[in-house]
Amino acid sequence: MTRLNNLATAHRAHALTEPACHRVMFERAVPGFRPSAEALGAAESAFDASVAAVQACVDPGVLGPGDAHEISKVLWAAAHGAMSPEIAGHFPPEKAARRFDTLMAAVGRAFLAGERGRGRAS
């Protein structure tokens, strides 16, 4: 779980450090721009780190059974849902990190094994 949390934190830190790059990569900030197949392949390869971290939590039963790729996509969507308003200046810096952490913890709890985990991506 620490590795998974560290990946989310690093992704947010990069987005805040390089907001223009983040917008081009994830928000289609340049009308008509379509990444090359090579660029999309590199992005998917980078996403594999998240899938591996989720799988490392599913295998020992920390996270309930589920498709690690789909769980990663849900976590990725949640992260971007918190980062986009922050990057756009809608979240004050003194509150943004706490909001990000709160959202990621809430979504993560949905996938915990046992009674606390209710959501499943499959």
C-alpha cells in the first residue's frame, strides 16, 4: 500500500511541477493533437507500475479480489479528479494536499479486503 500511495503522491507532484505537460498529456489541451502510437505505448508502460502496485496488494489479500488494471484505472480517475481543480487554481494550496489524500483514501477503502471494502472494479 505504501508503494501505491507513493505512486499517487509522485504523480500529483509531477502534475504540480509540470502543469502544462500534465494538461497536454491528460486534458487534450492542444486541439487536434493526438499522441503517436509510440507515445501511447510509453504511457501504458508507465501505467503498468500502478497495475503492479495494485496487484502486489491484491495477491496477499490487502485489497479484495479484482482486476488490478481496472482498480488502477479507478484510482487514476480519482487522482485526476482531485488534481485537475488544484492545477486550475480552484483549490488553495493549503487545502489541496489534504483533499487529494482524503479522496485517495476514500477510494482506496472501497477496494480493501473484508468488510470495509465495498467497491469492486472488474
